[in-house]
Amino acid sequence: MKRLLKRIYSTYSLAIFGLVFILELPLFALLIHTGNKRHPLVFTLHRIWAWLFYAFSFIPIKRIYSDKLDFKKQYIFCSNHFSYLDIPAIGINKIRPVFMGKHSLGKIPLFGYMYRNIHITLDRNRLKSMYNALERGGRELDAGHNLAIFPEGGIMSKNPPQMAKFRDGAFRLAIEKQVPIVPVTIPYNWILLPDDGKLLLNRCKNMIIFHDPVETKGMTMDDLDSLKQYVYDIIDKELKKRNDIEG
């Protein structure tokens, strides 16, 4: 009975996720086809979508922001990635990021139309696709926009909350454009919606933590590995702390 109730609840929550998006889709389409895909309304729609999903799914989410975070400044947000709910967890905040994610998200019916036209997709098995994505990311930064990147390269960890190795892309962009990185920890989504193919939601506490910005001014590509390790260590330490794992 418990498993049946969990399946009913999970189906209901995922239906809410899809329904809210379908209701917003005409506005997304209008903004895309009128060349306004960076209009503030786009990011407002993202926030509304995430808020309604969490509210109607009865999932409270606690948000913790560093006092040093200035929402008027430009950042690259780098987060751990264990669950498909990581995207709405970031989107519920007022940071207005352009996401950079795997190309398969752009193939999802309806959702994919919005994602591939507003955000940046890449195929990590194709060097040209990765290069083009970094070029697009650089142009977004030049235009003054924020980026949200999962530096693990997708949901890659086989043993959450242990992260997979970080890739270079986010840190190359941060150094090249001299834009600060904000490490972001999402400690419990791997429990809330595990990446096990079952699509079953487990009620648990939910949280997203925005750490102190990491300044990159004056850094060169010689600093890439140390920057990458520094950001990794911040998120890893927080994951271990929140999940009561010995360091």
C-alpha cells in the first residue's frame, strides 16, 4: 500500500510539473518567436513554474544565500547534479540563469522546444558541440547574463552524494571572462527524486545553498585546475556535512 501511495503521489507531482509547463508554453513560444528569449518574463516564467511545482507537490524548499551574494552582479553558478529536480531547485531562485545542459533535454516533447531555444544544449560526445556550447556561453556572459552549469557534465555519479569529477568548461569560461563562480550545493535531491529510472518521489527535507562567490579576476588558465578543485571541495564539504558523512 505504501508503494502504491508513493506511485500515486509521484504521478500527481509529475503531472503538475508538466501541466504548469504546458500552460506557460504559449508565452514561451511567443517570446522565442518574437526574438525576446532573454526578456525578464522568461525567467519569471521559470520561477513561477518551479514555485507551483513545489507548492502543489507539498515539497518545502529552504534556500540559504551567502551574505556576499549580490543578485545585481553577474555569476556562473556551479552545482552538484544528482537529480532532475536540480533544475527547478535552481530555477526557483531570483538569479535569472541561462542553463547549459545535455542535448537530450532538448529532445523531450514540448519541454525540449523551450529548453533548446532558450538555454544552451551540448552533446558531450562531440567536440564540435562542446566547443559551440562554450562559444554560446561566452556570448551570454558578454551580454551580461548569468550561467548555470552542472560541472559534473550531467547526472554522472553512481554513488550520490559523492560527486563525479568536474569538467573544465565552466571554469574555462569563468577565467576567460573573469566572472566569479558561485558554488551551489543541493544536498537532498538525490533522496527526493533518485536517478534510478523509477520516477518515485520520496518526501524529505529539501534545501539549496548558495555559497560565497569565488573571484576569478587576475586568474589565468594556469589556475584552472586549482579553481576547479577549490569549487569542488566547497560543494563536497557541504554535501558531507548535510548528509552526515565523515570527511
